[in-house]
Amino acid sequence: MTNNNEPATINENGVAEWQLLLYIAGQTPKSIKALSNIKKYAEEHLKGKYSIEIIDLLKSPQLAEGDQILAVPTLVRKFPEPIRKIIGDLSNEERVLVGLNIKPLNK
Amino acid sequence: MQRDSFNDSEKFVFPKAPTGVDGLDEITEGGFPKGRPTLICGGAGCGKTLLSMQFLIKGITEFNEPGVFMSFEEPSHDLTLNVKSLGFDLEQLKADKKLVVDHVRVERSEIEEAGEYDLDGLFIRLGYAIDSINATRVVLDTLESLFAGLDNQAILRAELRRLFHWLKEKGVTAVITGERGESTLTRQGLEEYVSDCVILLDHRVIEQVSTRRLRIVKYRGSTHGTNEYPFLIDEDGISVLPITSLKLDNEVSSDIVSTGVPGLGEMFNGGGFYRGSNILVSGTAGTAKTTIACYFADEQCKKKEKTIYFAFEESPQQLVRNMKSIGLNLQKHIDEGYLQIHSSRPSLNGLELHLLTLRKLIKEYKPTTIIIDPISNLISVGSEQEVRSMLVRLIDLVKVNNITALFTSLNKQTDTFRPDLAEESVSSLVDTWITVRDMEGMGERNRGIFIIKSRGMGHSNQVREFIITGNGIELLDIEIGPEGILTGAARHSNEINKRLTEIKLQNELDRKDREIARKRKVLEANIEALRNEFESVEEELSLLKATEEMQEKAARLKKQDNDK
């Protein structure tokens, strides 16, 4: 279940592209909301340099251990490092952007 | 409670999952509630993780119940290492598909909360782990870490409630650990959610000696022991010591076991101690309590009775050497496997630990005789009340196992010979009480032994003196002087006096005999003289008689002549 908007590239500044993983447990209202939220933010702030992978834990529960998934939905920023996790339906845009380090705190 | 309503035809047994933890199953009367969550709470370092781990591992190894260990604190390999020293091989169990260890890392710095969420991820992980090995036992250690990692307490609490419900639905026997809070059992009030069975662990240090204790705070649907039970963590994991599971209904034996001390057996009408009874040998310092104990041990070993000797004062080597000097070869019994000597300082452990060690040894080695030398040393590690309760338990323990136990007790040197603490504590519990004591006088010290009591057996009331020589103990015959019994030099001088008197008497008798002989001789001489005298008188008289007869004859003849 991948949703690649752009092929994986590294731009000329040497900054890696953004790899995002969204862990969900079935098509719940929370996960649908989270997906639409992150898509919106990514389009807005990271256009052209991000990928979002959606992992449904109901289908592949063994993947939960690897990324230490506890709560759903969880958005994991795989790259750039360090790994960041944002849990919840991502309705709080400010916190998502701060959490992903797209935007510094209190700007 | 629930039990009573089912006492018609078949007795209802509350379904329980045995923990496999030594002693805990006795207190919980079978284990943790099956298919329900149990909360184990306690302060840091009191053994929560270990207890839950043991529950899981014993479940796998002894009851064939696979288990999932979900750790919120320690990584999997740390856990493996920690319990390896206790003889549990987690890697092997994992490879056998009997155990899943899942480390859930909750790192606050990595997690940002943005909006609504639930803990389905955790549920899925746990569910996946359970299903992958068909686990029936689950441990969550320590769930409270979640509170440190997640901000939204409202969601968390709702989710925890859901989690416990879910665990119950799954039908797994779950153990949840929780850190002890200040006024609540757990810091986050987990006891609110887990209400079936709550166990509280405690680790206390009293006068530099630490004791771990366990208490069942509640157990729904079942009776259970309510006291605080001491428990021990050693190389075999946790073992709990039930206190009140002891009843006075042990079997008794009329067998007699020999005392081993020559002469002592005769002081008892039965010729020794009853098997399974307990004997207290008390006395002041240097009255040969240990020697008597070793004699007893030696005797039992000779009869191929397994014996354990707990020495709280001497090392095994020292004991063996010392006993060799009086002709006892304990090494031989050790080599043959009939004797074990365990030496430790009483202050090494708390009282309960000593008792637990004892219990373990009794279970493993199955001795028929144990010796504790001296029991009074244990007092240094506990208060009077503790010591008493410990001794009661100890004595009950050996009685239940029909073990003949001999304790020595050192009492303080007092003039009154009143029993001190150790004696007071045990005197009403022991069946036989022998006292050895110093008898001072005439510039020397002698040892005396007497029996204070012997339940169910008549016994001598005498104070017997005994001596210890290179050949061992010897009880001497009673020697009574004008002021009571005599010992040592007094006995010696008394013996000399007696011998002198005897010689005198003999001399007197001899003299009398000689006198009689002399008298007889004199008498006989007198008789001879009288007889001689008589003979001469007789001779004279017969001569006279003959003369008179002659004269008469002559007169008659004269008359005849005149008549003519």
C-alpha cells in the first residue's frame, strides 16, 4: 500500500526526501482522518519530496514490533533521521509540523 | 465465599493457574485466577519482574502453558540475561515457540501526540504474540511506563480498561506489574482496573537485615492466606514461606532414637528420644553443647539416618577437626553422604531466609535428623517476637516432616539459672529439654547434665556429672556427699576418703578376727587346763575311793574275825 507521489530522489542540496509511514488498524474514522490530514500537510509543505506508506496492522500485525507501534494511528518519520513518531489523528496541524520538524516550535 | 454455595454434591473449585512458585500456590490455594488478570505491585527491586517471569516460565516448563512476556522496561536480551542466572533459558523457550518476549519501548522524546488515538497497536501486538504460540499466560511488565510515555491520560485510562477487558475475553491468565504508589497500591491506580487478584510485594530492612514479604491484598472468588509471608530470592528464583498453613496434626512416632551419648540414654526410661521429637540442649558457654550435638549426629549417621547440621558458629572443617580431638570422625559420614554441615553467620540473612534455606534443604535432602547449633544465635538477627514466630515455624516444619531435631541454646551465665530468651521461646515447644551446666566449687569447674523435661517419657531426676576425654563423653555415676552431689575434685577426694574408710574397716575386721582367734586359743587353753585339773581330781578321788573300799573291806574282815 504505497502512495508514491514522486520517484525517490535526492535533490541537489543533498537533502534526503521525506519518508513517512502511517500505521493504522483498519479503516477506522481516525485512520482515514489521519491519512487525509498528513496528505494535506505534506502537499502543502513537502511538495515533491515525500512518500507516504500506509501499513495496516490488522493485515500485517508482525510489523508493529519493528517500529515500536503502540498507538494507532501512528505516523513515523523514517527519514530524515532521527525517527520521529506522531500519534493521533493528526488533527493538530501545529503539533504535526513541529513533530515532523518541518516547522520550528512557536514560529 | 463462592465456594460455600457449591458445596452440594460436587465441590466447586475456583479455576486457578498454578504459579509454580514454591509456597505461593499454597497461599493462593492453587495459583492465580485462571483467565483473569492479577496485579503484582511493590516498590523498586522487590521482585515483581522476577515473580511474573517465574510464573511464565514455570507455566511453560511445568504446566505446558505457553506465555507472552511484554516488557515495557527492559529489552528482551537484558531480561534473558537477568533470568539466566536463575537457571531459566529464555532463548531456548523462544526457539521452542513456547515463549514470546516483546519489548515495548515508550520514549517520550520520540513521540508527539496530535489528536485522537487509541492503543490498538498494543492490542494487535499482544494479540499477534498470543496467537503465534497459543499463549495462555501473559505478563505485562510494567504497564505504568505508558503513563510516562503518553500525555493523554484520559485516553490511556480508557484504553487500559479496554485492555483488561480484552485480556479477560481472550481468556489468558495475565499478570500485570505496577510500581507502588505513595498512598495507593500502584502509582497510577492500576488496582482500579485489575480487581480480581492483587498481590503486594514488599522489601524491608530492619536493623540492617532485609526481608522480602508478600501479601495477597485481595483475591476475588477464592479464599487465600491473608498474612504477610516472607519470601526469598535465590539461585532457584522465588520461594515463599507460608506461615499459617501449619496445623498441629502431624503424625507421631513411638520409635526411639538413641542419644549417642553413653549413659545419657539410661536417664530416659525409653532409652533415648522419640523419633520426630525436638530436643533442646541448653547451657552456658563451654558446657559441651556442641559435643553432645555432634555425638547425636554421629549416632544418627552410624544408623544411616540422613542428618543436616547447621552450624552458626563454626565452619564445617573446624567442627570436623574439633570433634576428631574427642574421637568422633564426622568426615567419614560426610564422605558417605549421611551428614551435611551447613555453616553460615546468622546475620547473613533475616530469620525467614534461614528458615527458607532450611525448608529447601529439607525438601531436597530429606533428612531424618537436623541439628541447629546454636539456635540462640539467631536471636541476634531479630526481635523477640520474630524469633519466637520463626522458631514456632521451624519446629512445626520439622515436626510435619517427622524429623528429629536437636537444638542447642547458649544461655547467659546467671546465678539463678533462669531461662533466657531463647529458652523461653522454645521451652514450651520442645519435647525434651536437657540442660548442661557448670558446677563450680573448690577452685574448679565441672560439667553436669540433667533433664528438665521429656514429654511422654519418664526420666531421671539426677544431675549427672560428665567428663570429656580424648575418648569422648563419659557420664559418671552419681556420687552423693553430705552436701549433695559431688563433682570433680570433691568427687575425687570423696572417693579417696571412701577408700580409706574401707581399708580402715577392713583392718578393723581383720583385727577382730585375730582377736577372736586369740580368745579362742585362750579359751581352748583354759579348757585343756580344766580338763587336766579334772583328770587329776578324778584320779585323786578314785584313789580315795579305792582306799576307802579297802578300809571297809578290812573292817568287814575284822568283824568277821571277831564274830568267829
